[in-house]
Amino acid sequence: MPTKVDFEGVPTKRRPLVDSGKLTTILNDFYHAKLLDLDPSANAVRHSIWGARDPVTIEPTISPWFITFGGKEKALDEIVEEVQDGFLVESVMGVHQADPASGKFSVPALAVRIQNGELKNPVRKIMLSGTMNDILRNMDVISKEREHTFLGEIAYTRTRGIKASAEKAPLGYRIKMKIANILLRLGIIKF
């Protein structure tokens, strides 16, 4: 926990957000907790994007303090080896444009194709679409490796049921990627 109380003085504590694919906690501030007849979850934050305003004068927003993932864990290499056909998604763009009410999203991503348990080649112009519910319901394993961010420790997750579409890359690009793949396998470069 990065803080003992939120910006409204509500004591913070560890809370599971999702358990066995089901939403168990709704993050809220004091106002929305009372509106929904819930206990405050201690997730009120007050900050200015530019840091120029006094936090007391800023309307609270709702935000997690520190996210961690728990569940069945495996090394990322082991997870990749078990995938017959899929993608290792490194990052997505435009998540803020997803529909928060329904959880629907359609976002471009940076990914590497996985075939028969091996990383094959980077994929250009891939679009991922589905719902957050699909991701959470079909998630079966998380990586032991974590990326530390200001919002928490983020793990790779394996999930199914997300639609992916991509455009075939031009021949010159595919040749360059084949060379990069060979260098990657030889350990000359790292992904």
C-alpha cells in the first residue's frame, strides 16, 4: 500500500478486485459509495494533471492505488511454449477509448505471433477486440515476470476469446523480420 488513507481520509486496505473471473470490489470514493449504498473502498485521489492546483480544491477521482495479480503462475517462456496459435501482446494503444460501461474495446496493438509454442515474428497493424469480461473470464495463467509501473506490478496473462485481425506485411518487411527472428534465436538480439 503506498498510503494508509485515501484523499478523503478513508483507511486503505488490500482488496481483491476480481476473484475467479468475477468482479468482487467496485472502486469508489465516499460520494459514490453512499450513492450506491456501499462501503467506501478508499480509492479517492485528488491530483492535477499539471500539478499546479492545490489538491484540496480538486474534485476527487476514483483510481486504484496499487494493482497486483495473483493466481496460477508460470514463467513467460512456459506460457509461450503451451500456445499453439496466438499472439504475445506487448502493448495496446487507445485503451482510454474503450467503453467503460460495457467493457467493450477495439484497439491497435504491438504483438509477436506465436505458432506451435514459438515466437515467430512481429505483427503489423493488429487490432484486438472483445470485452474486459472476455479477458477476465478466460484468463487461466499469469506470468511470474512482472513489470513495475506507478499503478502496480503488471503480469503477462494468458487468455482466450479475443478477436485479432492483422494485415499481411509487405515482402521487404517480412524478410527483415525473418532476419531479426534468426538473430533473436541466436541470442544476438533480445526482444
